[in-house]
Amino acid sequence: MPFAVWQNGLVPPGLREAVAARERDLLGRRRHFHAEPELAFQEVDTARVIADHLRDFGLEVTTGVARTGVVGTLSGERPGKSVLVRADMDGLPIEERSGLAYSSIRPGVMQACGHDVHLAIALTLAHLLAERRQDLAGRVRFAFQPAEEVAGGASAMIEAGVLEGIDRVLGLHVWAGLKTGQVAVRPGPMWASADLFSLTITGKGGHGAMPHLTVDAVVIAAQVITALQTLVSRETAPTEPAVLTLGSVHGGSAPNVVAGEVAIQGTLRAFSAGLRERLLRRTAELAQGVASAMGGGAVFSHLAGAPAVVNDAGMADLVAAAARDVVGAGNVTPFEPLMAGEDFAYFLEQRPGCFFLLGGAPEDGPRVHHTADFAVDERCLAIGLEVMAAAVLRMLEA
């Protein structure tokens, strides 16, 4: 059934029926991607399956984008905007214990953050729109991105040119802490910047019975850890959300040996670019200052990072309106910004767009992302597909 021309801002007639007709394909694709996950920049089989489907749908397909990424372009027969839809592909190094019949067949690798849901929705959206190319205004580019979990995939795809000729961008994330049937979207900051860093604290090792002849890297590290806590509590305004977490500390080899080196790794989160830059700079300065004052040294390394996810106000309003038409106004929530990180932020830095959350909490209660028993309510897939389709059609015509 073809989509009618958009009227009165409502879901086009025929969209819900089209989604229902593709629901079996949608679930099958999701279960395939869930059962056969691949790690970042290793998504070879995933990319092959996606590319084969896109070619079958009649899209123009490019493979090997940013190593393992796939891009499919669908051009409509009427003039309109160009919209990029992004879906991330990679799984996580987790041994699955969800108990699902379609659990991962690959030891130590799991789709534990919902990327299988994103892939299935984007791929089926391409299928659905390709069947109605004659009614489509403008152009939709589908970017199947590698390596979201380790950072690097989004920026690599942008460097490869996926945003050339694109007016607007759209992405989603299934969220197992949000009820199925709900959609969360807000203008402005949605997710925080996320940076990973390391500190190597150096001293002078020696015998535990003669500490006066050493420079104890463990003691220096302890003072550095304590001092770093003041970056948020004393140097950051209470009205500016920020998080500093030191999640890994390693040093020493024996009880009676003074360690000459300690390795610390941590993460910084913030919503403003200025605060992000200052916290990174001050982490290095404070660690180096404390270590130097105690006779040692500190080397700061910025391992990886992504800016904050900041939605364009106009695009967020457009997506919220599309979601209200699909799930009802009472099921669209502005949601509180999250301190989680997401490299879709790079796309939003370059083009106006929107990133929204799709509720997918299982009926037995929310599951935590990035855990071995992570699962979603599969009813969310059809809802997500309909919201995405409605949002894309609005973006093309608005």
C-alpha cells in the first residue's frame, strides 16, 4: 500500500499497515544479528548480510566504508531533503547469559546494548521505503556504522564522506530502562561527552623496609586520586553536571616492594564542550602537579572520546511530533539527559538532527545495558520502525 502525501502532520495512511506487513522480517533480522554478533571493526559477516539486503532492495550500496561500514542510498522520485539514518553494528566482549533462544553463537561476544535492534529497524526501514520509492521525496542514506562501542566508527565514516550532500541526520537507541511503547526525545543535550584517559604515575621503586630510599608511586597515586575528586566537587559549578570516575588502578608486585609505577584509567563526562575541555586539561595538570610535588611524575594520555549528543531544537520537535502521532502524546517523554556516551554526537556536530530513545524494557523489568543478561521487549521493534519512518518522512518534506 503506497503512502499518501503527508497531510496535517499525521502518520501517512498506509504506514502502520506497511510496518505490520514487515514485522516478521523485522524480528527475523534482529534475531539473526543478535545470534551472530561481531566486535568493533570486525563486523565482516554483519556488513555482508546488510549489503546483500540493500542490493536486493534496489539501493546504491558502498561497502568497506571506514573499514567495515556499509552505506546504502535510496533516491526518491520527488524533490526533497537528504536525510542520513545511522545504525551501529558492533557487539561487546561479553559472554551472553540471557537465556534467549537466539542467544549469541559466538563465544565471548554479545549484542548487549541493542545494536541488533538498531540494525533490524534501519534495514527494514530501507526495505519499506524502497518499496515506495515513487512516493518518496528526496534521498535517504543509510549508514551502517562499525565501532560505536570503542569510539572511532562515527568519525571514520564522516571522514569517508558519508555526510556529503546530507541535510539532516537521525539516529535512535533502544533503551531497556524505558517502558515499551514510550519514546524519549529532547532538544539540546541528550547524552554527555565521554572521554577515556590514562595516568601513569612514576616514582622510584625499592625495598619495602627502606622507603626513605624510594619514591613510592602507590602513595603518589593515592594523593592524585584524592586530588582529582575536587575537579567536580570544588572546581565545577553545581549547576553544570559532570562525572569523573577512576575505574582502574594497578600497581605493585609484592607486599615488601615499593612500587615504582602505578597505572590509572578513568572516564570524564560533561554536557558542555568548554567544561569537557577544562576537565581534561585540569586532570593532566593536577596529576602532574601532585606527582611532581612528591618527587615523582605523571603522564596523561587521552585514550578516546566523543562529544556530547546535542539535538537540534527544530529536528527534536519534528521527531517528537512524529512519535506522538505513532505512540500518543502521553508516551513521549523529554527524559532526563544521560551521562552515557554515544558517538552519534559526531554526526550531530556536522548536521542538524536528532537522536532519540526507544523504550524496550522487558515485561519482567528493566535490564542493564552492557551486561550478560541484557534483553529487550521485541514489541519495541515495530514501534521503533514506525517512529523512524514517520520521522524520516517529516525530515524529507519539512
